[in-house]
Amino acid sequence: MKKYFPLFLLFVLFSCQKKEKSQEIKDLYKIDIQHVLQEVEKLQIAVIANESEQQLQQQFLKAHEQYKTIELLSEYYFPSVTKAVNGPAIPEFEENDGKLIAPEGFQVIEELVFPVYERQSKEELLKQIGILTANLKRIQKIADTNTLTDAHIFDAMRLEVFRIVTLGITGFDSPIAKNSIPEVIPALQAIQRYFKVYAHNNEEVSLVLKTIDSGINSLKENTNFDSFDRASFILNTANPLSRSLYQAQMKLGIPVFKEVRGLRTTAQTLFDKNAFDPEAFSGFPDYKTTPEKIALGELLFNDSILSGDNSRSCTSCHHADQAFTDGMEKAVSFDGKTVVKRNTPTLRNIAFQRTFFADSKVNYLEDQAIAVITNKEEMHGDMEESAVKIKTNKEYVKHFKKAFPNKEINAFTIKNALGSYIRSLSNYDAKFDGYMRGELLFTPDEKAGFNIFAGKGKCASCHFIPLTNGTVPPHFDRSESEVLGVPDKNNKLDSDLGKYRVTKASIHKYSFKTPTLRNITLTAPYMHNGVFKTLDEVVDFYNEAGGEGLGFNLDNQTLPIDKLSLTDLEKKQLVAFMKTLSDRDSN
């Protein structure tokens, strides 16, 4: 027994040391929560005292900047409560129980204080401050009993870097005050403060702290939302920081979680070539994608055997040379005379989404394939009949045996093969990705265009970086829809009710899934109805505030109703950037 005692003692000392580190961070976190509550209380006092608009706005900014010091752990450990603290200022429809949830928190308060504070909204403002205070106290109470671990803390720190890139510098949670750039500073300082608890004299630790200091200094040099150089910030601060945090974690011997996530737990930056895991977006974890399934899926995709009369295949509407679109406003129906309801979407880079079709009616690629095949206007097929036909084809039987050993040829294996093939079309290897990996250079216009895309143009607040679709970072666990107010050919509001047909919720009238912008130059015409022929037209539509600019006055429009005021040069630069989103193997 004696010879094991030193080892046991060492284990106990190491465990205690780890416990002390996480406890120290927990203590820092609890202090930060108290500071947020104090700043919110000052805002409440200022409102009661009828202080000036400028004073209220300044105090709000202080409170929200202070919130950024707790965002790292609050978002990680208490996401549902944190959403109530700092979620978007738009109602949310709970599809499981059919309830409409009113927005609350900082962003609701922001709309009451910015750009102008109306005295008649004082009662509502105080009400919202009270709700915010209650939710912050909920976080405070839960934090008292919550257990932190080193692995969770490092995971949370990297996710906070990813949150800064995708939601912070893009203005997602400061849409009116446009104070997003200064707010990155306290977010970085929180990472710095927590990381110092683990700091030792080694190269990895030194690099983390130097990167944060450099980033904070660059932020202080220019806090203007419209002119901030986001491209340089990502390349020089965000990417090196998340990478060095990961490497320091490895050096310290702190494990990385092995769970399956949309954004891999091992992703060192958002732009790593294999940062995203397609299997995490699949609804069938026991049926993983394999080369054999991809090959079989490609055969089925190109074969008319799945249609009702063997007259059309998936490639009839999804052409590889057009990023798997067809170049038409709306595809020709199965009858060869009429057209289908909506524009044909690209299949390239759509695997990393949580819903499919413009109205988000299905959640998995496999179900999308089934819906198209069995739709009377599209392929008018029957899955069981297709399975019977395939079983009589010796070549197909051979391929199915390779792809699905010991499984039958049936509707499920057919759709799983198709889903596997479509998942293989997502590779994220555009010039944009090469630039963000430090492998390629942007032209000055392309770089300016990205900064507009992620800044003044507000594109990235819906088409999230790096996927440029509506799958919400940094967890990438849900995909959003938006109400834009898209016109028809006659410049009237398009009659397609979109997601409303699925949910019957009035909030979803004219709502459509935010699609990927990858390969956007190959997928014209644009919007769900193909109304816009060029990217220039699309940019003009957004620049004029969408349907609001056309006079539609939709009370549920989610696109900001203020014009972007882009100059002609900025519009051209924005288009120049979007051209960098084309996969290099598709050019």
C-alpha cells in the first residue's frame, strides 16, 4: 500500500489544483454577474429619474458591455435564460406547442432607447428592465450551484471566439445602437481573465495572451461599426486566438469533448477544412455516410428510375454546372406544361442546415429527397414501386449490397443513399475559405466587400459566417427563416405565404428559409420565386429595406426597415465579395 501512496497524493493534489482553478473562474464569473446587475440597476434609476436621452443611452451601452463579460459562460451553461437576456427583439414561435413567445432582454430595451427615447415608453422600458433583472438573477442563482470543469471552460472560451466572429462583429445583438465593435473588448477581456487562471510560462500560453492584447489594441483604434476591418480582425486576432486556445488546451492536458456537433469540438478555427461534421446534421446516426453510399446515391440521382414514368431524374432540375440549380425562375412541372411553385435551390453546400425547402417543411436531407420524388408536380414517383424496380436491376443490387450490407432495398436505404450523395456536395473550398485560412489573397474590392457583408450591409446577421446560410452559430443547431417582403414580377407583394403554410402562425406569413449564398454567381435567378435576375438587383432590394422600401408595410418583416445607404462603389464591392463564395472546383 505504501508504494502507491505518493501516486495517490499526487492525484489528490492535481485534482484539488484543478478544482481550485475552476472555482477561481466561478468566483470571477459570479462577481461579473453582480457587476452586470449593478449597471442594469443604474439604468433603471436613470429612467426613474427622467435623465436625458443621452444619459440613458450611455448607461444602456455600459450595461450591455458589462453583459459581454458574462456572455462566455452564460451562453454556454444557461442558453435558454441567456436567450431571454440577450436574444433578438422579435417574437419567436414555439413550433412544438404552437405558442408565440414575446421578445425580452437587452435588445428589446435597446429599441426603446435608440435611436430616440420617447418619454411615453417609460413604463414599458421599466417593465423590460425588471424582466431583464429577474433573468439575470436567475443566472446568478443557477451559477451558485453549477459545477464548472476545465474542459467545459476551454470549450466555452473557443465558442466565445466563434460567437464574436459570427454574431459580435456583425452587429447581430446591437442592431440599432451599432455598438458591436466596442463590445468585443470586454468579451475578449473575459477570455483573457479566465485563461490567466491556467497560465504557465510556455509558448502556447504566451501566444494566447499576446493575441488578445493585440486584438484589443486594434479594436480600440477603430470602433466605428461601418468602417471596422473585420477581415483583418478575423485573420490577425480571432483565428490565431481560437487556434492558440486549442493548442494551449492540448499542452495543458485538458481533454476535448468527443461528442458529435455540427461544428466539431476539434475545430481550431471556423474556417478549418473539416470544421463542420456532416454526420451531425444527419437524422440517422446509425447510417453514416460512406464512399459506397455516395457512389450509389450519385447513380440514383442521375437515374430516371425514381420518377413515376421513368421520364425525369433529379438532374432534370439540378444541373451540376449550375451548382445544381436549373437557371429558371421556376422549374417545369412533371406534366411538362405548368411550373412548380418555387425556384430550384442549389444542392451544393446545403448539408449544413437544420431545415430544408424554402418553407422549412422537413428537417433532413433524406426527407427532402422523398418529398421531391413523391411530389406529383416534380417527379410523381412512389418509393415502394421504385424499390421494386431497383431490385430487378442486377447492377443496382450489387451497389446496394456494397453500400448497405445485410440491409434491404427499400424506401429508407434509397433515401439514405441520396442524402449521402447530397451531403458529399458540401466542401467549403471557395476563394473566401482560402483567404480566411491564409492560403489566398483578396483583391481590395473583395476585402472591402466582405467588410460590408459582415458590417454595414448587415448580410452576415442572417447569412451567418462561415456557412453564409441561416444556420445559427456558434452551435449551428437551428436554421432560421426571414420575412423580407419579396415582390412578384409586377412589383406587388408575392402571394406565396411561405412557412405560414406549414405552421399556420401569422408571424410566418411570407417567411422563407435563409438559403446559402455559396456559389451565388451560378444560381441565378434569385429569391424563392426567381424574381431577380442579377445580384445587382438583389443588392438594390436589400439596400432599399426590402418590402418596406417597396411600400408593402409588413408588420412582421424581420429584415431591418431602415435603408442601408450603400454607395454605388460599396454595392459593386459587395458583389465582388459574393463572387468569392463559388467553390473552386465548380468554376
